[in-house]
Amino acid sequence: MSLLSQKELASANKVEASLLQSLASIGQRPLADKLGIDESVISRLKNPDQKMNLRVIASMLSVLGLKVVSADTEVVCSDELHFMRRTLIKSLMEKEGMAFDLECAK
């Protein structure tokens, strides 16, 4: 029985779907060859009846607060995003001749 929260479960579902989609695009054999493992290892990971499978790996990533993103994705932490938003708001307000208020930028 899983003790994952609804949020963790939803995240795990997305991660598992991403893993399966990426795996389908490259194929089991090429992935196994790149990893230097037998193709059967990849096949077993896809099998939900195995103790260690993609669902478990996806759930682990979710519980640990980690996300899976494609290699061409740019990731910005929330502090950096908040800084960029404040800077943009300040710039736009100053351009319009308005006083910048830190409270309004939160």
C-alpha cells in the first residue's frame, strides 16, 4: 500500500509517463547498450509486478522532491523567478513614472 500524497502520486504518474515516453523514443536495446546492461533489465523495470520498477523509481523521485525534465529545458529556481518578476515589475512601473512598491511586487 502506497502512502504517497495525492500531489506525490500525481507527480509520480507524470514522471513515469515521461520515462516511458523517452524510453519508447530511444528504444530498450539502444538504452541498454548505452548503459552497458542487458535489455532484460530495462524490460523488468517496465514490469509493474517487479519490486523495483519505473513506478517505484518515479515515486522515489516525487517523494524526494525531484523532477524529470528534458535536457533542453531551462530550469529556474523559485527565488530567481521571484527576483526576475520583481525586476520586471519595477522596470515597467518606473517606465510609466510610477513609484515601485515592494509590497505590490510580492
